[in-house]
Amino acid sequence: MSIIVVGTMAFDAIETPFGKIDKIIGGSATYVAYAASNFVKPIYQVSIVGYDFPVEEMAALKKRGVQMDGVEIVPGKKSFFWSGRYHEDMNSRDTLVTDLNVLTDFNPKLPDAYQDAEFLMLGNLAPSTQISVIRQLKKRPKLIVMDTMNFWMESAMGDLEKVLKDVDLLLVNDAEARQLTGQFSLVKAARAILKMGPQYLVIKKGEHGALLFHGDNVFFAPALPLEEVFDPTGAGDSFAGGFIGHIAKTGDISFDNMKRAIIVGSALASFCVEKFGPTRLKEIGKEEIEGRIQLFKDLVNFDIELV
Amino acid sequence: MSIIVVGTMAFDAIETPFGKIDKIIGGSATYVAYAASNFVKPIYQVSIVGYDFPVEEMAALKKRGVQMDGVEIVPGKKSFFWSGRYHEDMNSRDTLVTDLNVLTDFNPKLPDAYQDAEFLMLGNLAPSTQISVIRQLKKRPKLIVMDTMNFWMESAMGDLEKVLKDVDLLLVNDAEARQLTGQFSLVKAARAILKMGPQYLVIKKGEHGALLFHGDNVFFAPALPLEEVFDPTGAGDSFAGGFIGHIAKTGDISFDNMKRAIIVGSALASFCVEKFGPTRLKEIGKEEIEGRIQLFKDLVNFDIELV
């Protein structure tokens, strides 16, 4: 089973209480591809980069089964650049620089070879771009997952409402769920979002784990209690990549299998935060991932006999 | 198996975004007793009240198997009174009034009949008072659990360090764990606290659940995602009461059984927050509690086959 991944491929500059890095590759589609390619091939990448995006980074992704036919390379422009500084609690950050560069021209065209994909992961992008990708698909995928952010709620709410009607699962963080609905209670926010279109909703709470909602069902996965979160950049996208990777590998979109996918996503996110950018994601393999999933089992597993 | 519960019995005035109540019974020992008495009898209560503490509230506790021989009634003084206002997020509150009243005279003397208790729950009190109770016991209980708060870290750190060496399990919230150790990472804070004396540590994170640490083992229990937290007053003490109640009922202090106790504690806390003060705790019975524990099982239960 294959996955189309739409999102950014970029350069980041990151500052955390533990250190600083001036230039490292990032972007939502980069993290999703690194995480998902542990589970399924091919990954059909859809993105846009400038002349400066390193060929060796492209090659590293290709080697993992990430197809680059849908990644446009713009010769005369630079890649998208983001720079941010995390606060001590690692849950909040200041954006220092956002240089859109090539991203202003992003108007993705799906290669024909991508049309057989069963799964679609729409990274955080303008809702109009997300809609355009969905419309280019001749056959509706088995599952469409989308990410978004507060910026689009403020600047493109109409388009966002449209794309929400067309997707199966929305991935947002707690603050975004609250902003989207005006509800402080996440349970109430979830109920409101499930009325906007998606049948499934994942609310990511960072170090406090993630919630999966579907009808009246709720599932909760903790984040792994880590000694240090070194760099949270890309954790949400790694979560998304692990989630959609597990779903695509199994081809099973039942609620029970989504629970497993949430745990797999949480495991990938827990690796991502251990080093700068996608560094740690590049290092891990099947064995590390299974070991980490076992930690999650140990972390939450209990049995009580009810009479 | 019986439990000695040491703590306050008091009046509270509470203001939340959902309402206001001028006078309701409260106090750590009240909540612990209400929660624990679902699982085991007798509860040996140790506290102090003034002439104004309602006889019908005493009678209601006695009816649940809470013995009052260790509750001193001071005729000429009023009961401890606390008043607070919760902020919209319900995770933070302002204390408006603290009238210690009888609490200034609290110098608990354990009745002889209490000496056979196998479990000791030390509610949040001056560490010197907690030490005095431990010293009065002729036989060391099977498990000593203690609660504390930031106030004692600032005003009585020496005594607090002493009592920590004498207890088996410390219950604190995340902010307290950080303050006690100067570590922001809860994993590092836990490691530091486990070196101070207790073999077990529970870090309560309110709506974000609770962590149990023992050696290199960690267990995580979520809080139930609730539509509304109506009043968080007493949730931590209800958690403690459910925890020690389950431990005493089973007589089993293994790590695996503590996991179950954490879930039971979380279930009791989830009831407590549904109405003002201990109102909801007075209403629930075995059936409601088992139903709630089943919700916790459904909330976190997943199975992944690892190859």
C-alpha cells in the first residue's frame, strides 16, 4: 500500500535550551516521509524546494523508498526557511524568521504514477492547496489525513471548512482544537470538530500524549516520559508519519487499528525529539521502533479484574 | 486491612467558572476517607475540627466505616477554613482565605485501637506532624504514603527531608516535584526524589494523568477526558484515597498492584471533580466505580503484535 505525502521540505534554524543549529533540513513532508518509510514503500512525495536543497538529502530519502517525481525543484529560488526558538518548557516557541521563498509558488501537480495510492497525508499547508490535491485524485483514497494550524483558521477559515468536509481524519494540537471550535473542553471541541466533516480526530497534546476520537469512542496514548526533550521540531509530523505508515502497512482503518497507529506515531515522535531536526529519525530501524513500542505497552498496560 | 488517615477536616468556599459555593465540607482527610471507604473498613481517621463541624457530616462518615476516635473536637474554636477561586483552565487557583483556626493546635495522638492498622496515609500537613504520627506507631505499617505541598518545601525543608526518609510512597503534583528537586524534567525529578527516601513516587498531573515511578519502572495513567471539570477541589485527595483503598483491600504492595491502584485513584478523582466538594463522592457506589474503571481500560487498552 502506498501513501501520498504532501507538505513542505525546508531548511530550519533551531534554538532550544540545549543548543542551537543554524541550518538543518526540515519541513512537514520530510518528517512524515522519514517516519512513514519505516513501514511502507513507496512514499509518493509532493513538495517544492529551491536550488539549495541538498542532493544528498534527496538521495537519502530516495534510498528509503520515497519517490521524488512530485517534488518540484525551482532553480532560481531558495527553499522555504523557518527559524524558531523554544522556551524552557519546550511546549511553546517563538518563530524568529519565516522565509516562504519557493513556497509562494507551490501549486502541486500529482504525477500520474501517484494515482494508485491508497492513502493521502496532507501536511499543514494552505487549505486551498490541500483541496487542489484531493481534486486531482481520480479515485478517492481509503483514508485522507490532514494537518492544519491556527494561521489558516485566522486567514482562510472558509477554505479550511471546505477541506474539512473532504477528509477522514484531522490531526491538530490542543490549542488548535480549542481555537477551531471556541470550546475549552477538549471533549466538547472534539464533538464539534467531528460535526465539521472528519469522522476521526486526533488531538496532540505534546508531552501530555494524544487523544483519538471517533463517534463516542475515545482512545488515549501517552507521550513517553523522557529525560530530556532535546528538540521538539517535527515531532507532530513524525507522529503523523508513524500513524499513516502503520495504517498503510496494515491496510486496516478500523478504530482498533487506529489505536495501534497512534502508539506507533507516538513512538516515532519520541525518537524525533531526541536530537536536532530529523537526525534521530535517520538512525533508527525496525528493532529500535519495536523496542520503543514495547516501552509504550509497559507504560500503560494494567489489568484489573472487575467482578 | 485497615488504614490510618491523617489530614484536615474543614470547611471550604469554592468559586469556579461554573459556580460558587460559600460553605461545604472539605479537607484532605475527608476526601481520602470518602474515597477509601469504598474499598476497606475501618478507616481510622485522625484529624481536628472545631465546634462548628456538622454532626451529620461526622455521622455520614461513621456510617461508611470511618472511625472518629482520632478526630479531636475543640469546643472553643472554629474548624479550618479555606477559600479559593479557580481560573478558567482549572489547573490553577488563587487562595482567597486560609483561616487555620483549630489547625494551629493540631498535635495528633493516635488512639490505641489504631495500632493494628497496616496502612498509613499522611495527608498534606506540617512535616513535623507527619513525623510525630509515624513515631507513635508501635509496628511499622506495610505501606506509608504521604502527600505534601510547596509551602513545606519553602518553610520546613529540613523536616520534610526527615519524613521523606521514613515513608514508602510520595504523592505530589508536577509543580511540586519540580520545586522539590530543581529539575524541570519529571523523569529527572523522579530519579532525584527516589534518592530522598521513598521507594515509590506518584506525580499527579491533573487533567494530564499521573505517573508512578519505582526504580527504573514507570507507569502512566491518564485522566478521564471529561466534558467539564466542575470543581477540582479534593481531586488529589480522592486519588490518594482510591489508591490506598485499593492497596489496603488487596493487601498487595507489588508494582503491578500499584498500577491498578493508580487507575482506581484516577477513577475516584474523575468522580470528585463532577460536583462541588465531596458531593459526588457521597453518591457513588461499587457499580459506578467499576463502570468508571472499565472506561479507563477502554481508554488506554491497545494490543500490538511485535514480531
